[in-house]
Amino acid sequence: MDTTLKLKSDLRIIEPVTDFSYKFGLNAGLTKEEATKLALAIDELVTDIVLFAYKNEKGEFEISFNLTDDSIEIIVHELGEPFDPNKHKYDVKKVIEKNDFEGAGLRLIENLVDNFLFINKGAGGKEFRIVKNIKFPHITELFTHEEMQVEPAKAVSYTLSRVTPKDAEDISKLIYRVYGYTYPKEEMYYPEKIRRILEKGEKYAVIVRTDKGEAVGYFAIIRSTDSKIGEVGEAVVSREHRGKGIMTMMMKALIDIAKEKGLLGLFGEAVTVHTVSQRVNAKYGFKTTALLVGFFPHVEYKGFETGQQRISVVIDFLPLTERNDLEIYIPKRYKKIIKEIYKNMGINIKDKRVTDFTVKEKTIIQMNISFKYGQAVLVVKSFGNDFIHRVQEKVKTLKKKGIKAVYIDLPVENAGTKIFTDQLFDLGFVFAGIMPLFHHQKDYLRMQMVFEDINFKYINVYSDMAHKIKNKVSREFKWNTQKMKSI
Amino acid sequence: MEYTKDEKHLKIKLNSDFNIVAVRKIENLLKVEETEEIDIDLSESKIVDSEAIKFIYLKNKEGIRTTIHHPPEILYEALRILELQDIFKKFIAE
């Protein structure tokens, strides 16, 4: 359903684009009222671009309409005149006293959508991002608390099957029964969202039922969108049915499915509030490769101390394909720890020397923002002369918009990674780890920056490798905390 | 856009959104038609944007009594956001 429109800067395109936005919104699941708000926001943005960015001159711009699991993201990219939205603030007093409506369109956009972000890309033009959330009924609106609390009776036998969209409601009820309101992936409380994701085929999952057909176990692989790997997650087993081998049965089935689907690896984002998930991952051969600090907002976990801070996760990786030797560019600063991470995965690495690196004309960075989790991942595609400046600008913009954690992925097969790592550290980024096969089947060095206080006392890790990574990350955090705060 | 003229009273029915394009069409009309009063029927408009709001406000300020009829609900939301709902009460027909 994702679509990109290439448009001429012409007043006549405003209404067709507005109509398209309205229909796109309706098809995505917005109510008529919310789709109209989205359409008006697009009308305002496109009008501003035609009138002010190109000032009625010939020009072209692009609008991408993307549908995520629970939101519509519209990205507008144009190369018109420079613009700073902060200098165009609407004020009703100016309307009354001077007939001046400056900034009215921007004020409307900000209030009609859930997130509105402006990114100045220098010579690369300007980018506007509009996010409109889609509202679905919560599981508690469909069933009462009492109905969902009934624990399935003890079973004589269990049946494992692959999940279909019809299982969505049972999965949501199971999550609610086991975790109450504390499960961090909020979408699991919305059966309609689960159903949509399953229909799109982005998730391979298994469900375990008792001989009476009641759901007692669920586990999934969420396919990465830009690489042939998948995330194992959303594991849940009903309390009375634990210790019966259900988790083992599900994990084995998922690994088989992943191989059958041609995935090259699986990873887990295991929370560090406790080490239960990390232990499960280790049992099945997953190896820790990174520690992502403050990865999602604070959630209370029954019986565990969380320190009221954002939740950190370790990346545990299980390769499903043989990888013996690798030649990569290893930044001097992280030589020891990176070699250990690869060794732990059974991969021998050779450090490539930089011989004839030339920066590209343009820096290309793909930015994936999750407003819901207050985090952004910057994926570096190419290093240009303005690389550090571009990263700095992006980080500033994201911080201003309330993003709490920024991660940057640097391709280890590109010499630029070796060259720019120290400058990123000077900017305030610190080590996170290696993200194996994470984008286009290639390995990336991840660095991170978190704008909230983190007490490493509440970050619990299990494996030896995870301890080594945690030590490295916490040391660098101590060193760079002030830089992160002042950016 | 359809319109009728009765002396200096212009009656317009928009069959599109009330946006910058519609505003410019009406402004072009005003250049050739001497007008003291405008009534705009918005029963077929899905959207009334800030350019249209500005137009209604400024025309009334200029002394051309401009009234809108059957506006879409989104207009009230837009006026609330722009803190203009009280001022616009007199520009919207009951």
C-alpha cells in the first residue's frame, strides 16, 4: 500500500493530493473525521511548498505515504528555498492587530496530526514528516478483566500450530492475562493491529493450545524490513502451563520456520530489567552482540527494580548461516571489544587497512524514527564531507522533538566507519555493539546517545560477553554524559 | 464553482475544497464584479484551509460582508486551533 508521488509544484495538484491523503487515511483505518484532519494537514503543507518553497516557479517534490502497523507516516521531500519553521510562529494577536496570518498553516499541521517533524538536509533539501496514529479498540474494550483472567484448565496434551490472522484475539487475551498492563509492546493489546500485521506476512508466529483449544503459548519472529533476518519476541506462556516444555517447543518451531523462509539469522532484543529472556536466548545458542541503552520508555515489571528509567536491551544474535571469516574496517577505539564479539559468534575477522578512502559528494543517512518508543535509528548509507555536521543536525532536531535515544549504524565494510568513529564519539555517541546482518545482509557497528540519566545498576545482563559490552558502554557513558546532555 | 450575482451581492457555491485555488478564483471574480456582500455555500467542500480562513477574515475587514454556509466540521476544529472561533461566529450562517 506504500506509495510515492512525484509532483510538480503547481497549485492544481493541491486538491488531488488532499483527496488522495483522505482516501489513504480511510483505507488505513482512520475515521472520516481523522482522515479529514490528515487531509487538511497535507493541504496546508503542499500549499506552503507550492507558494513559498518554489514561489510559483517550476519545481518538483515527492510525497511518500507509508503505512506502519499503527500509524500513517507521510514524508515530503522538496528542494525549494531554505526555510526555518521556528521563524514562522502563528500568533492570533498578529492576526487581529496586523491582519498577519503567518504560520497559520504550520500551527494547523502541528495540531491536526500526532507528530510533525521538519528536517533541514542542507544541500539535500528539506524533509517534512507527518505521523497520524490509527486508533484501534484495546482488548479491555472487547472483553472484561474477569473474562480474560480465567486460566485455561490443565491439559493432557498441547498442540502447536502456525498463527493465522484468526488467532489475533486469543493472542491479545493471552498477553493481557499473563502480563496485565505491563507488556512493553503496546500493540499486543490491540487484536486488530495484530491481525493486520499477520495479514501482511511480516511476522511468523506459533501458538500453542490445550486439548480444549485454549491458547496458552505464543512466540513470534518479526521480519526485518531491510534485511533477511528476524527478531524473536513476544514470547508468552500461560502461568499454569509453564515448565511443560512449551517454550522449547515454540523456539524450535520458530528456528525451523526461519530456516524454511530463508532467513540468515535471528535476533532477540532481551530486556535487562531481568535476565530471564537472555538466559532463554543463550540456551538456544544466541550470542550477545550489543547493549542498547534506554531503548524504550520506562515500564514497571512486577517484582523487579527498574530504577524509573528507560529500559535497555541486549541484542542476542543467532546466525542461521555459516560465517567463518570476515574482512572489515575496525575502528581503533573498539578493536578489542569488536574482535571479542565476533570471536564469541565464531567468526574470525581481519582488520582492513584504509588505503584510498575518498568521501562521497553527499552524505546519505536513512532515518527510522519511532515516536512511540522515543527513539531513532540513523543508518549510514554513505559518508560525505558534511557527515558529522549532518549527524549533529539530525540529533539536535530529534532531541528537540522529544526523542530520548538516538542510535547510529555504521557499515563495517565501509572505510568511513573507521575514519569517523572518533568524531562521533567526540560528538557524544558511545559504543553499543555490533548489529550482525542488520541492513541489507551486512554487519553494522552501532553507536548510541541517550538524553536521559541512566543508572547502569538497573541494567542486568547474563552472558560473559554481555558483561564485557556493558562495562565498555558504561565507561563510555560516564565519559560522554555531559556531551549528550549539551548537544 | 458556480455563482450568481444580484446587484452587489455575490452568491457562490463551491464544488471543491475551499483552498488557495478557490480563493484565487473568487478573488479574480471580485476584480470584475463590484461586490459588497458574498455568500459562499460550502456544502460540497470537505476542507476549509488557512488560506480560505484568511480570505474570509480579510474580506470582512475590508468591509465586504462575507458569510459562509454549511461549512464542514473541520472548519470549527481549524478555527479552534487558530483561536478564531469567536471572531468567526458572525461570519458563519446559522
